Amino acid sequence: MLIIGILRLPRQWLRALYDWTMNWADTPVSLIALFVLAVAESSIFPIPPDVLLIAIIAANPRRWLYAASLCAVGSVVGAAIGYVIGSAFMATVGQPIINFYDAHSQWEQVVEIYNGYWGVWFLAGAAFTPIPFKVATIAAGATQMQFWRFLGVSLVGRSARFFIVATILRIFGSKVRHTIERHFDLAAALFLILLIAGFLVIRVL
């Protein structure tokens, strides 16, 4: 029984977080939180802003365009911060972040990718997929990728990701919300799988 209770904890935490978020997702505070979360996720924080973006649009589908735009802008601001960390503060700030995610053993391979042809494509993939974006932004700064190219790729990748999510929610908002709440265990499991998979991609590079 103890093991079952432990296994249920992540689901219970996610359900509590979802219910709490939905309660204030239709308030101005939620948009401020979305921007802050998007900034943090691109540089230091592990939880993607998609969770809050989905909750905000599910609660008020009319906000889809504004919420997606705010999320994309915040994410690009965070990407720029990650770039600066890698280029100017790698030893004091960047390395502890890499160590925290236990990605130091793969760091040389990431740097090698950035110094080669696939650097921009790796950045684009990290911007659009569950690959931890903060590792990609810090690595771009550490390898001195051209800043404006970095910013452009980040803007396109992050905007595409968040606007696709927002568009789906705008069209199927009530149905998506109903499906999430009806099959919350499955949705929570998929979220955890995607989050873990993103970190595993970094570890197996």
C-alpha cells in the first residue's frame, strides 16, 4: 500500500496544480505568471510553460493569441538570458546549471554539435520539442553562436510551438479541457513521459 501511495503522489500533485491553476487562469495574474515561467524555463527552470498556457486558454479561449504571444516573447527573453549565461558566466552560473541537470558528461558532445553544421538545427529542435531548452541556450552562448541567428531561430521555434498549442486550444478548447479532466491520469502520465524524454535526449547525445 505504501508503494502504491508513493506512485500516486506525482499524479496527486499534478491534479492539485491543475485545479489550482484553473481557478485563477482567467485572471491578469495568470498572464504575468505565464511570462515569468516562460522566461525562467528557457534559462534555468525545468517545467515548460505549456502547462500554464493550456490552462489559461482552456479557461478563456479568447485569450489564445495574446497568451501565445506573451509566452513566445517571454521564452525568447529567457533564451537571451541563457545565451548570456553561457557566453559570459559559464563558470559561475552556467556550469552549476549543467551539473544540476546531470548533463555535464554530455556537454562536450553538445558543444561539438554547436561547432558543426547541426548546431542551428539542434537549437531549432530544442526550441520546438521537449528537449530542455535551457541546455541549448546556454550551449549557444558558450560556443559563441552568432547572437542574431540564435535569437531568430529561438523566436521561430518557440513561436511555432506555442502558437500550435494555442491554436489547437482555441479550436477545441472546451473539448480539450473536458478530455484532460476526464482522462487526467493519462494526460499526467504523458506529460511526465515527455518531460523525462526531453532530459534523456540530452543524456544520450
